[in-house]
Amino acid sequence: MKSRLPASPPRRPRARRGEGEKLRDDIMEAAEELLISTGSVEAVSIRAVADAVGVTPPSIYMHFADKNDLIFAVCEKHFQKFDEFLEEASSASEDPLESLFLRGRAYVRFGLQNPEHYRILFMTKPALTPERFQDEGMIARMAAFQHLIEAVERCIKGGAFDGDPLELSLLLWSYAHGLTSLLISKPDFPWPDIDRLIDRALRLPISALQKEST
């Protein structure tokens, strides 16, 4: 008696005119679900995504140049939620300095809650970054970064800081990014209480900038 081969996942019918964009969204959704469920970008393959969507691998390449292009597109879309998360957190205080601190803490928390997305967008080697994502101005144009500059400008206007808003924003981002990257890349390090560490690490540069302005 011949053994039966495992059934292949059902293939979706050929997309009709105007359905290509929906297929692209379905591909990105499947890739993100795989990224989150496995916690590893290595586990996300073009074939696995194709099987999850119900299409053949060549259908993926009609929308994305390769796996890296797909993964970066997923993360770029995911980080649109990033700004909303920071804005909501910072709105909890009307004091410019406290609001800035809350924004920084939310930044670190978002990175820790979405480590693979954060690692891909902010910690990937340039050689592995798709060409269309290599424009460093892309980050500068992100709403989250623009809102950070605006938050710093409010601190300057209130007399708490003194200096160039862009330069001060980059300094504060360096602190938040450095801490986030360390916590993501060294999860087994014997860290002290994480919440206390985050609070102290983020209040330190804010306090230093206050002293510079006096």
C-alpha cells in the first residue's frame, strides 16, 4: 500500500485586478506573525511566508526583492505604531521635562516589547540593509524623531535646556538607543532592577542638560 504524501497548503486563486495590494498586505501580515511567533528573523523564510499566505514563493518576489526587503517593510510598518506609543506615554504629563522623560522610557519599553523589530531597524549591519532603507534620512523623517525634537524645543522654550534642538535630541536618542540595544542584545547579563535602571539612565542626561543651561 502506497503511503500518502502530506497535503500541500491550499493555494489561493489568481488575484484579480486591484487585489495585488491586498496580497502584499497579507504577505506582510504573515511575515510579521512568523517573526513574532518564532522570535527570530532566521526562522522567517520566503517559503514559510508563501505557505502561510497560500501562494507560491515567486508570488512573494512580485512584491518584494528578497527576504530582507520583506522583513524591513514589515518593521517599517510596525514602527508607525511606535510614534503613537511614545505620544500617548508623553502626554501623561504637561511638564516638558517629565513628558520628555516619559517619552524616553516608552522608547526603551517599546524596544524591549518588540526586540526583533527594533533589532532589524536600528541594529542591522549596513551590508544587510536593503538599498531603499539605507537612506539615513529616513530615520530623521520618522514622526517619532520629529516629535522628539519638538519635545526638546518645548524644554528650551521653558528655559530648562539651552542649545540646538537637533543636537540635544540626538544626544538623548543616543542614551535611549544605547540602553535599549544593550538590554536586547545581552538578555542574560545580570542586570539590576530593569525599571530602576531605565529610570536612572534616562534621567541622567536630562539632569545634565538642565545644569548646562543654568
